[in-house]
Amino acid sequence: MKRSMHRSALALVAVCAMAGSLRAQTVAITGGKVYPVSGPPIEGGTVLMRDGKIVAVGKDIAIPANAERVDATGKWVTPGLVNSNTSVGFGDVGFSGGPRELSAKGHDGIAAGFQVWLGFNTQSTMIAPAREGGVTSVVASPSGGLVAGQAAIVDLSGALPLSEVLVKAPATMIAQIEDNESAKVGAAGEAIGQLRDLIEDTKAYMRRKSDFERAQTRPFVAPRRDLEAMIPVVEGREPLTIIADQAAEIREVLNIAKDYGIKTVILGGAEAWTLADRIAAAKVPVLTGAMNNIPGSFATLGSRQENAAMLRKAGVQVGIIGNAGGGDEELFNVRNLRYEAGNAVAYGMSWDDALRAVTLAPAEIYGVADRVGSLKPGTEGNVVIWSGDPFEFSSRAEQVFVRGRKIDAPSRQDLLAKRYQKLPPNYESQK
Amino acid sequence: MRIVVFAAALSVLACASAKGSQAPAPSPMQSGDSTHSQDSRDSTTAGRGALSVPNADPFPSTYKPFPSKTTVIRNVTIMTAAGPSIKNGAILLRNGKIETVGASVNAPSDATVIDGAGKFVTPGIIDIHSHLGVYPAPGVEANSDGNEAVKPVTAYVWAEHSVWPQDPQFPRNLAGGITTLQVLPGSANLFGGRSVVLKVVPSRTVQGMKFPGAKYGLKMACGENPKRVYGNKGGPQTRMGNVAGYRTAWIEAEQYRRKWDKWNATHKGDPPARDLNLETLAEVLRGNILVHNHCYRADEMAQMIDIAHEFGYKIKAFHHGVEAYKIADLLKKEDIGAAVWADWGGFKMEALDGIRANMALVNQAGARTIVHSDDPSGSQRLNQEAAKGIEAGKEIGIDISEDQAIKWLTINPAWALELDSKIGSLEPGKDADVVLWSGDPFSVYTRAEKVWIDGALLYDRDDPSEQWRTDFDLGFVPLVGGAK
């Protein structure tokens, strides 16, 4: 109760914030080494943004007189990074405190109708650290069960209204076939069977909607809300992202994609390198990391840091996600995506491919390349000015623009560091 | 993906510390060996295993250095952790020791000479917070041997009795430049048990990995974990319950220590009953075992320091001290190391205030920063963790040189294990635990190329025959090309 009142108070403030952000703003970032990703790098290039969008990128761009100029001489300029596997916005503490709005109860492991973004807190304290790592868009994903629900792509602008931060919702359906207990099944084969039933039943539901409404169909594996949510998946308009690591699981993802002609994305993909050619031929993208080489379970015996590079070499569309393990790469350390990309380079991926794998590749995989992931005119003004190579530890994201606005609101961590930079003689007097 | 979930769950409990191995150094009483022989003479009723003897070593190290070749690495940047880097320097490893470090060395005629152009040499990296072997991969329940979570005080367990030497995580750690590990019990308990210090080497037995002469550690844990685990199992249920639990145990331990010290001095009369739990705690009170205390919050660390004062022992390092920066002055005053992550935080309430500048702020206050992992993946890249710490310092105006940061990974953890006279820096006479890196170890693109332990080349990225595969790896873990 208290919480909902707080939220409506925030909504009021949001209206005012929105009004402010609609004012025309023109920003020109000049002189930097620009990596548009959608095209070749430009030394001493200009990125021009107006009203939140990128309007021009190049060497000889006319800069309007009213533009705010940002000198990026000696800096690197890239699109804001896209982290395609996060739980940002659904809780401020990973464990043992506060709500987490990630997992629906569903029915028999299926929660396809769950729209996780309805619980997205646009003011989460986890957003600023991510942005400080140059991450400006995230796939905000549900988790748990066999079919966890629908994920959204969200810009980390810090704007209050959900409508101002959503890039695409739903962006993908999230499922997993590797954790039997969570999927409420006894074996992977049963999970795969359930998934197939859900797809078949959705097709039947689409054919016989009116019969369904009159309760004249056989029972389906999921209720109406879930079947409705599956329609765009079955029609091939929305990808089905399936968490799968073991080669045998990945094989079944490819079979599902082929049998039903649906778009699938493999998330995790620890052993994907063993099937790289088949995955490439099936045109199934893989979201994987570059920092895990531990046979942490019998399903991930083939984990290796070269996975992403080997897949890319075989022609697979690869997006990089955090997978070092243990350090909460999906929440507090969403910001570390750039280091994951750097490690991918250390283990064989080309630098250009690694940058693409944390920008345009995930945007293409989830059908938002016209909005984020590159510095192409017409896309959102999500731009990062780096002090140097974005993958290096010695570099930092000096200025981060989301939807054309520079955002420099400090994180909680910044405030703490500042407070304790000089040990206070009298702590109590500190503000 | 599965591994991510597993590791995250594990980290909740896997965090705390103690360390161990066994010290030949004489205690205030007498050495274990001489006491043993007296025991058999003087005691008519008890076998020596029933006697509580300071610095006893019932599971002695059988580690022997692997065969080594005299090796010279030259034309290389050397981060010694004992002074400024040597550009275009050279280092000579002979008979398992570092013989010479400098601008140049005279290469003996039998030496293998490695040209290190563009490369870097550092001491072997030391991770003082590991659960390798006790939480091995794959993470199945059958091998989940890190937490004796049956009651809050289990100082009687020893991590080495859970270590599985065939844990495939060991060679992966070595490939990350890690040469010494402290393996600790988990953090479910107020007193989790004894740690063990290991050389990261292939061995059929844990004894064959034990660092000769290393002291044991005792893992203690503050905060959320013990009270969560025991809240509905008889307590502690609160932080005040935690503190009562530590103090109660120390009171008993002190009584035990007095009783045994008296008997060991005279061997008169019937010996007191041996108690493995109190013996470990008594060894802490005698200074023979080092305390490694899992503790996130500044206020709790300050309370643990008071408890240490109350009972007259020393805390060697706080592990997971995400709030160490808040009491860096106190840590400096008490000479307690801060073993920390670069950027873990926010994953539970007591980790909420983790900041990346922690390492730099602790360093700036003159206290000892130690980079630790608590994680089999992070452990492979402690150099990258330190690199984050350098940059975080820079962002708030604290300039940490790479020569300083290398100490966070080497000599500082060596100090916390009281092994700094043997390892942790590249100085003549020290163990030849050495890493050759492909470039600056604080770059994301750099990898460990070669790793020597006691002068023996145990890892070579360019030579698959010099890449250790555990028994588990065979047949289970595929190589490129599909062979297993």
C-alpha cells in the first residue's frame, strides 16, 4: 500500500520530467574516433543528435549553430552497449532483501503471459552502475520455470515513465530446458515435449479461438493468457530465447526451430562451439560469454573461453553476455559487459566483432537495430564517449548519452566513495 | 547459464575464511615432534592421537617440487612486488629458487633462455580465498564438501579433508597465474573450520599439494550467513546471537588452552580430554593458527576486532570486506588485511555498499589491500580484478601505480598467510613461483603464458603437453577437435 502511493507520487513528477525532455536539443560530439558499428570507424568524426535521436554521423557534418558541442578529441565514441541478459530494474538487492520481480508462478512451469516489464522500476539503483559501464540498453528478462515469460528491451535513461524507457516489449519469450526442477519436469526430454506441446496448442488455439471461448476444445497445456502471448512466437514474429548449454540441448533447440519454423535464440550455449557449423547453417544466434571455462555441471563440461570466437568464425551471429559466474553479471555487474568483450578478444574474437557483439548484434537478434546498437541516423541517441579502448580496464565511460541527453547522475556507489574519500573526523556531521 | 546460477547460489555460503597448513615453528610451548615422542614415553593411558599438542601435524605435507630446469627470462618487464618494475630486465630461476633479478643476469650454460620481449614477469598470484577442491566442479551435491552446516561452531573440521585433488578447477586456476591458494571452509558457520594452503600442482593426494610449513587458518564468519542458516535451527538467529556465539566459544577455548598448556609443560597426571573443536581455537589463542574472518560490514568488523582484543588473539585479514573503505584507518591501526573483490556488491543486504574504489581507499589509508576471489572463475583473473581497482582509484583521484597494485595479488596475500618470507615477490632466495604474461598483466587482452612453481614449468599456453588435465578432465572435457 505504502509502496503504491509512493509510485503514484513518482508518476506525477514523471509528467513534468517528460515535458522537459521533449524540448528540442541538439548535441554535436566532435573530434573523436567514432565507431558507428553499422559502418567503418571514422577518425575525427562527428555524431550529431537532435531531439533524442542520432541525425548524422560522419567526417564533415554541418553543425547547427544552436548545437551544444562536446569535444571528444582523443576519445573513443561508440554506441551505448546493449546487455542482452539482465535482471536490472527488478530489485535493488540480489538476495536477502527487497522484492525481486523476476519470476512468475505460472502454471506447470509455463508463464508465457508474464510481462516482466510491468514490474520494472525505472528508478532502480542498479541502473546507474550499469550506465557507468557504458551500458545504455538492456534486455530485461524474467527467469524461472520452463517458460519464464516475456522480456523487454529498456533504455537506461533514468526517465520515470515506463513508456519513455521501453524500446520494445515484448522483445522475446524466455524459456529454458536445462534445469528440470525449475521447469517442473523430470527430464530434459519432458521439458522439450512441454515446449512442443505449448507451440502445438498455441497453433490449435489460434485456429479455434471461438471454440476455446465456448470451452469446446480439448484442454491445452497453458491458459489463454499464455497462449495469446505465444502467438507472435509461433508466427515467427518474436524470437523464442531458450537457455541451453549442453550440446544435446542445443541440438533440440535447432530441431524446434526447424520443425516449427520459428525464430530461436540460444542463451548460454556453453557447448555451442561443438555444433558451430550446424548452428550457423540454422541461422540461430547465440548469446554467450567469454569468461567461463569451468565444467560447472555435467551439462557444461565443454565450457571454454574461446566459445564466442569459434562461433563467430563459423558464421554464427553472436551476442556477448556476462558469464564469468559468481559476480552477479546480470544485476550489479551488468556494467562489466565491456570486459567480457575484451576477454572474448583475448580468446580469439576480432575486436570489431566483439564490439558488434555488445551493440549491434543483440539489437539485430531482437529486432531493434533501427533503435539501438549503432550510430546510424534515426536510432536513439545512445552514445558513449570513452577515455580510450572501451574494453580496457584503464578506460572509463566519461560521458554517457541516453536518448540524446547526457546523464551524469551519480550512482549510490559514487556517493559512498565520495563520502569516505576522506575519513570524516565526525561521521555524524556528514550529509 | 546453469553455471551462473550455481555459482551465485554458492557464493552466498562459500564466503568466509580460515586457512591452514601446518607450522613447524615452535609454539610458546614446544614443537609438535618433540612432544610426540615425549607423549609416547610419558603417557601410559593415551595414544599420542589423544593428546592436544601445539602445532601438531597429523597430515604432513608430502609436496616435493617438480623437476625444474635452470631458466632465464630476459628482455622482459619484471614486476617484482618488492620495488619498482625493471624494464628490459632478466630473471634467473635455479634449483627451484629465484637466484637473480635485475637489468641483466649471467645465463648459466645449461639454462633455458626465454626472450620476453613485450612481455611481463610477476610473482605467482596468490588467492587467499578459494574453495577449490571443497566445492569442486562439476557442482554436484555428492562433492559439495565446503560447509559443515550442522551447527554454528565447527572449528573441528579441516578443509583439507574435503579437498578433491582432481577438481578440474585447479589447472584452470594455474593457467590464470595462480600458484598458491588458501582453501577455506564455507561461511555457514560462526567458526567454519581450518583452512589449508596449497600449491596449485597436480597430485594424487591433498598432502602432495600442501604448502610446506604454512600455518593453518581458522575461518570465521560474520553477519547474514550464520544467522540465516541457524535462525530456525536453534540459533544464532540474530547478529547479537552471532557475537554471543563467538564469545562463548572463546571462553571455552581459553579454559582448554590453559588446561593443556599446563599438562604439556609437566606431563604430570592424567592428560585432559582432547577436543578437536577447542584445540583449533586454542591454537588461535597461542598464535599458531591465523584468523581469516568473513565480514562484510564495517560495524561488524569493528566488533570482531573488539572480540579479538577481549580474548587476546589477532585477526589476520577480513575477507569480503566490502565496507573496508569505511574503516580503513582502523584496519591500518590494527594491521589487519582487507581481502576484497573488485566490484562484487549488491547481491545481498550486507554487500549493498560495495564500491569499486574499496581497494584504492584501503591502500590510500596505508592498510593492506588484498585481492581475493571466493570464486573459481574470478580466481583465474585476479589481475583483471586489480586492474579495475586501479582505475576506480584514478576516478576519485587516487593514483595507484601498477607496481603497487601487483602487491595486492602477491606479497600482501603472502603476508596474510605469513608466507611472505618464501613467496609473493621476486627476490633472490624466494621460491621460484613465477608467471610470464603475454603483456601488461593489467590489460584485458593479456593472458598468462607460462607458470612456474618452485622453478618447474607447470603451465605453458603454447604447449598442450604442458597443460595439466585432471583425472576428471579425461574423457569428460572435450578438447578442440572433439577429442577427450
